[in-house]
Amino acid sequence: MSDTLTARVDEALLRIRHPRTGTDLLASESVRDVATTTSGKVRLTLLLAPGDDPSLALTIRRAVEAVEGVTNVQVDVKEAGPAGGGAPHGAPGGHGKAPGAGGSSGRALPVMDQPAAPARAAAPTPVPLPNLGRIIAVSSGKGGVGKSTVAVNVAIALAKAGKRVGLMDADVYGPNMPRMMGLNEPPAVINERIIPLQAHGVKFMSIGVLIDRDQPAIWRGPIIMKIIGQFLRDVAWGELDYFIVDMPPGTGDAQLSLVQSTNLAGAIIVTTPQEVSVGDALRGAKMFQRVDVPVIGIVENMSWFECPHCGKPSSLFGEGGGERLAAELQLPLLAQIPLAPRVREGGDAGAPIVVTDETSGAARALSQVADRVVAHFATTPGVSIL
């Protein structure tokens, strides 16, 4: 069965054309190491060059899943060499049309014709995207401080206040947005435009809905820049008031790619009270200031543990770190958010705290961040917010 299944998989891949080269995947040497088992499992490696469309992995997975006898498909994505080619042991294939969702018969994602800029090329000029309204990056210096929790809940709080809100998951290495928003399905593509998913009144898009749950994103800067550019320009966001971008931790490729792609209205820096987190958050804030992105303020998360039984607060991670950071940067402390079990439970279940328990201390603090963001822009010239 294995040999017959391999032949059927090869035949399916031959019907796919590579969007960059126009040839099949065998000729472009982009697919290799195709392996099958007698139980119908298929595993293969896809090599992506900087100018390639990352959604090619989804197209391949869908095509192979449709093959008779296939029970499971795993596509391992790796970065191709400088020439964009793979090893000579590539499996046959090519790029065709993935099964469209929502009435679409087009590609899983539209393809950008322009290749990513060479590493030594001049930085691209940011392109204004006025339809997105105020573009706000939610960032942190280190991981694990609750940055995604803040981004998700602030976006929903803005939507509950009547704003038109988009939410983009730029954390390509740890895309948690689908789980936290409670929706994980491939987006539809209509007329070469990606239709964002929608939950809790917020439109959102994440690389997490395009790749396997266990697929590591082993990608360098050019591919990250391409993904962020596609999510900004090729998603049918419509007309928005606020566009919240959940950034990965640190001050690396994703942050620079976003700044170089469009004009940011501001950034929110998330920290915990402990000094290790505060020191990293300081560097994150300085990065945005250095590239002329105004920092709206500081959010201190996990300020204290809120006992679910007695309500007594306990400062598990120290005290005052967010206040000291805000004072050093001469920025407002937007909120102090308690560490409450229901926040974690809501994030895991796709039921954010501002939806499930809006009277809780954590929900009130997160809504306060949204209120202060609106107040900040009410006195700031720029894009008109209805």
C-alpha cells in the first residue's frame, strides 16, 4: 500500500504549481523527503525561500489530505538556501488551487508578486493604511508576561465600546490567537482577498490558522516580513477604528518589519512587576521610541494574585515594577492587572475575561486600558476615529 499511496501523493503534488517559479515542485526542488506509512500517514519537507508565499504549506497539506488513503499529513517547513532550491531528492509536485472556503475557489492565500527585499537593501518606506485606523502594537521585552492576553482583551473591550476593531497575531513563533479567540479554522479567500475570522466582535488573523498546530515556524526575517506584509495588505479588514497587533517578545524581525511596513500610531508595553521583566520591557520601549513610534503607556500584568476564595491580594512577583518603569520613561501606567485564575481559564477556553466576567478586577483593569487608549487618541491629531 505504501508504494501505491506514494504514487498517489506524487500525482497530487504534480498538480500544484510553485507561485514563484511557475514550475512544479519537483522542478523547483521545493518539496523533498516525502514519506508514507502503511497506515496512511504522510510526512514531507517544504523549503521556503524569502520570496515564497508561506501559505504554500497549507495548499500542499490540503491537496495531500484529499488523496485517497491518506489519514494524516505533516508538512515540515524549513528555510531554503540562497537560491531558493532544495535537495535533489525532492518529491514531484506543483502549485494549484486549494479547496476554497466560503465560496472561494482561489488559493489558500493570495500571492505577493514582489520578492522580499535583500538583506542589505535600504529599508522600505512605510505605506499608510488609513482603512485600518489606529495601528497599535502590543509588545513586551520578554515572553510569558501576558502580552497576548492584554492584546486580545483590549481589542474585545474596544469592540464592546462600539469601535470597529481588527486584531493581528504577529507572533509567528508562538501564535496563540486562535485558541484565545476560540476560533481555529482556515480563512476563506474571495477575489484574491483573505477573509479574516471574527469572534467576540473582533476581526482577527493569525498564522496559527494556516499551519499545523505542532508545526514550528523555523523562519528568518525575510519570511516574517512577508507574512506581516500579507496580513496587513492582503486581508479584507474593511474599515476599522483600531488595529491591534500582538507582537512576539523582544525587539527583532517582527517589530522592525511592522514599523517598516506601515505607520504605527503607538505601542503599549506589557511587563510584570519583577525587575527582570521591567528591564526587558525598558529595552522594548526604547526600541519603539528609537524608530519614532510613540509609546502610549505601560501595562503591568500579574500585579498581584487575586485569591478566588477570599479575594485577598498577594504580590507573587514583587511590587511597583510597572510604576517605576512608567516613571523612568515618563509615560502613564495604563493599568495594573491582577493575576486571576479565570483569566488563564478564559484564555485557554477561547472565552476572554472581558466577555465572561466583565465585573472582575482583571476585566475592569483591561477595559481601563481600552478606555485610556481611546482617551489618548481623543487628544492626539491623526486618523479620525468615529
